[in-house]
Amino acid sequence: MKKSNLFKKIATIAAIGALVLPMLAQASGMEQFKSFVANTKSAKGEFSQQIVKMVDGQTKMSKTSTGTFQFARPGKFIWSYLKPYEQLLQADGDKLFIYDKDLNQVTIKKLGDALGSSPAAILFGSSDLEKNFTLKEVGPKQGLEWFEAIPKSKDSNFDHIGIGMKDGAPMALELRDSFGQISLITLKNVEKNPVLKADQFKFVVPAGADVFQQ
């Protein structure tokens, strides 16, 4: 074999290897998420959210909501909307508290019933995901590795939950409800396993608030 042909073959193999190796090194969305659930006992970060729905045959997008989140497994979390209006979803491992600041109203639910097959169960619940969800790889999209979770319960408010992963952390969620409405959530500045106070998730009812038990 001529040296020039040999060098060409070596160069071709090297080029193919350069393309394939990064693909092999990049774990799938599901693999990244299972590792995240197993190794991340707590986390905090920021989020932005938009709702997409069809109105008179046209796609309409809501204003962007922004806020912060923090959680400790299993079942303890604070999901706080700050803009354009303030609302708090807080769970202490036993109950879920929904606080609307403008109405000064608190709704309290049993966490087991409220969590179930909800998106919160995926991010903040136990590691036994496949008990409540059917998981399926989707592949790369928009620079993220995606997989989807389909709730097994017919009582779930959501038909489809997509999770986009990058560098071992969830970066985006697509939540489609039974009415065809889609919530797009982007996570950023996700910090894994921060030190959180023991009473961090204890909810204190604001003075004068109306309280409703469900």
C-alpha cells in the first residue's frame, strides 16, 4: 500500500473517531437523570416559565414567569414565583401549601395525593420513577439530551412530561396537560447538594391569611 493512501486512511479513521467519541461520552438524558436523582439529595436554582396554548387556532404564549426553587428529597421543596406575581408552592414532606400573596390565601393538600404522577414527583420525589412513569429516550434537541415521562395514572393532570438534561442536571421541562396546554420551564444556576437548614421547608401561615384544606 502506498504511504499516501495509508496516511489518508489513518486520517479518515481519526476524523471518524473524533466525531464518534464525544457522542459515546455524552450520556443519554435518562442516564443523566437517573444519576442526578441517585446522587442529588438537595438542590436549588432559578427558573423561568411560559405557557403555550391554542386560542382560535393560533398559538399564544403567556408572559414569562420567573422565580427560585429549592428541594430536599423526598418530598420537600419550595417553588417560588416572584414575577410577574408572587405565588408559593411549598411542601414539607407531608403536606403541600399553595400561597397566593395577592389574595392572602393558603390552600393545603396532602402531599401524597398532590405529588403522585406530577412533575414535582420527578424532580423532588423518590428515586422510584418507574413506579409512576413510563420512561422513554427522545435524544438530543436544542443542545440538551431529552427523555420523556408518561404518567401511568389516569388521574394525572399531565399527558406528557419532557425533561432536557445537560452536564448531569435538568435544564428544561416541557409539560403537556390533558387540555393540550404546554408549560415550558427553563432551569438555570442549578446547585447540587447545597447545605439547607433543618427547618427550611416548614411553612408558616401568614398573618390574616384565609386557609382552605383539600
